[in-house]
Amino acid sequence: MTDTPEGDPRPETVEPEDARSTPSPWRRVYLMARPRATRANAFALLLAALLGFAIATQVRQTQAQGLEDLRQDELVRILDDVTQNGARLDDEITELQSTRDGLVDSDASSPEAIAAAQERADTLGILAGTERATGPGIRLRIVDHDDEITAAALLDAVQELRDAGAEAMQIGDVRVVASTWFRDTDTGVEVDGARLEAPYELIVIGDPQTMSSAMEIPGGVSESVRSKGGEVTVTEFTSINVEALHTDSSPRYARPVPEPTDGSK
């Protein structure tokens, strides 16, 4: 017992040494969560920084491939192409409706019905590749300097042209139809069993401006070919001929769906 000052009734207490040296629970949590300058933490920080830089670079490249990098005249041209396609489709709808109305009002042996049937047969022949075709279009020439243009690149060009409204097409002497296939070979590309060598030339019937614009879309056919050391040349024509024909063959497995009989669904 130690003496206390006079007038102070509280005895003097001494805090135990263990109490002073033991941290509180909240301080223990703080000490555990406090970042430490270890080699593992520095390596994790470096990986996070590299990952963020890679994501930012990828986003920037993706944005650069969009339409925002096109000039105003290029955007106007694409918009005009879309507008022209819409107007052309509206005209086709009107024409088909007029033909339908004429057929409804006539019998099967009328001149209108015969002309419509012949026109339909000609259209199917062009789509099937069994009839020659003529009309406005383009000639797409792909030069391969380093033997880097593959069958996949040519197939991409065909698909882009189809998306742009191509109605008839040939590559080399091969008529391109729905069943056309492409394969790489040691000397070039094989298309429907015919071997083609560079330069590759596609003759396509459709709207020339729309198809030319489709070839120059950022990240499209022309940019892909040029990135592989090749060259792309597009020539527009007011009239061009697709002369190659596809040999028609009967389906082995597919059969027409029979017409329903009276009273059946």
C-alpha cells in the first residue's frame, strides 16, 4: 500500500504489465489487415496493373474498329446504301403483291400465270446456279503475295458479299451456291473440287456501291487481306456476266413434304 496525497481518497493503482503489453481486439484486427511490403504483395500489384493495362488497350482497339473512326462522307455513303436497299426491297414487295393479285384473279393457264411461273423458274435457276446471270455488280480481285490467303478468308469474302445483297457469284470458274465448300491445299484453295490459285477473282451481281462499301468496312475483308500482305481491288460495273454454272444434282435423302389431303391437318 502506497501513500496517497492528502484529500485524495482514491488509492493509487498500478496497471499490470500484461495489460499494457496486450493489444485490444480492434488493434489486433488493424495489425492483421495492414498492408505489408512483401514480395508477394508487390507481385500481385504488378499483375493487377498489367491486367488493367491490357483491358484498357483491348477496349481502345475495339472502339477503333467501329464506325466512330469513319469519315463523314463514308458514314453518309453507308447510310445511303442502307436507304437504297430499303427502297429496293419496298419496290420488290410492291411488285410481288401486284403479281400475286394478278394471279389470284386469273386461272392457271392464263398468260399472267405462265409468265409468273417462268419468271419464278428463272429466279430459282439463278439462285441454284443452273442459269447464267447478268446485271450490275463488281469484280473482286485478291492478290496473295505471301501465300497467306486461306480458304477461310475467301469464305469470309463470300459471306460478306451475300450479306451485302449479292444475288449471283462465281469465283474463278466455279459458280458459288448454297452448297459451295472451300478447302486449303498445298497449291492454293480448292472450291467444290476445283483447285484455284492466286490471284483469286470473284464476279458478283448485286448493288455495286453496297458491295464495295461492305468490302471496306473496318475489320472486314479488305483489312483482313491487307494484314496478311495481300491486295484487294474492287471494280464496279453497270453490267457484268456470271457465266459459270453449277451442276444440279438430285437430293439423296430430302423429299418434298406431301400436300395435305382434304380433312387432314
